[in-house]
Amino acid sequence: AQKITQTQPGMFVQEKEAVTLDCTYDTSDPSYGLFWYKQPSSGEMIFLIYQGSYDQQNATEGRYSLNFQKARKSANLVISASQLGDSAMYFCAMREEDMGRRALTFGSGTRLQVQP
Amino acid sequence: GAVVSQHPSRVICKSGTSVKIECRSLDFQATTMFWYRQFPKKSLMLMATSNEGSKATYEQGVEKDKFLINHASLTLSTLTVTSAHPEDSSFYICSAPDGLAGGVSEQFFGPGTRLTVL
């Protein structure tokens, strides 16, 4: 079974609009972390935001916020006031803590294109 | 934040040759590093976990004799693609958690190495 599912292969958004990128996850570990990364065409992985499974509040980092719904096992990324430079691939990832693995499992990604 | 470097950033080689990729943690020590592979327009797939002072742990389906990993020190891990073939062409990315800081909330990624085997 897929541990991280991103159902949107591609998304379009108008500049200055908000956009939500979907991510659902599957784990039996009570302790886990959820990450979002941006990957521009250069290939580097740019860390955006992190949510721990025990965090009570949704994580926010500037224009990025994570809509964490634990019961539904979803961790959607919300980008507010989109900019042209936000056009890139976005990956949701999970780290399962209790299993002792500290590597990340990635979703298939969503390509976001911001239109002027 | 912590910095992870990779060298080379891009390499083109002939089929049958071996290629070594270095991953360094520049301002922290990493007892563990991870090697990922990414095919064009695809996601990152974990290949192996590099452990300082012990053997690497390979994911299912990854040939350990093909992809040699050596974690020589607390700041350096190397991935050697032996007898490379065109199907090994890919983007290879390493990452490292800041082990001394314990449960940090961020994984630090290198900039990646694009390997093209002719």
C-alpha cells in the first residue's frame, strides 16, 4: 500500500491566488513527521514545512501552511498569495519515528504552475 | 540551517565505467546518511542507508554490488555506481539528519548529482 499519496499530478493557479496541494498518508506508527518539499527544475530539494504527529496546531511558515487532519490522515499544503517563483514540483513526505527509520518516504509529487 | 554538499553535480560517463559520488555534511556530523534515486518526472526512492562504521542497509531491489556505499567518516558518505549502464542514468540525492541534535524536524538534502551513462 502507498504510504504517501498525492492525487494531483498537476495544478494550475493564478498569481496571487491561494492553492491547496493534497497529501494523504498511511502509517500505524503513533509517532511520525510529515514534510513538504519544493523541487524546482534545478533539482534541489527545498524544505518548506514540517508537522509532527503530536503537534496540536497546524504548522505555518510564511506563505505556507499545513492543514493537518490526523483522523483523516491528511496533510495538505496551502500556499497563499502564489508567486510565479512557486512554479515547481512539490513533494509530501513522511518519516516514521517509532520504527527507527529516519529516511523519508515520498509521494509521487504535484507539479504546480503559477500563471500570470 | 545545516548544509549538505554533493560532488560532482553532473557527470557523463561511458557504459562500463564506475562513478563515485560524494556526499558531505559541512557543518554537522552525520552518523547516518541516506541515498535516494529519482528518475525523470518521478518521485525520490530510497536506495540505501549509509551508516558510519558499519555496512550500509540497502532497500529491497537495490543491488549492493552495483551501488557501493562507504561511510568513511562522520561527514562523508560515498556512492559508487560500478560498471554503469544507461539504465543507471538518474538523479542521485543524498540527505542527512543532524544526528547530534536528536529528533530534528528537518532532513537536509544535498543538491543532487545528475548521472548520464552513454
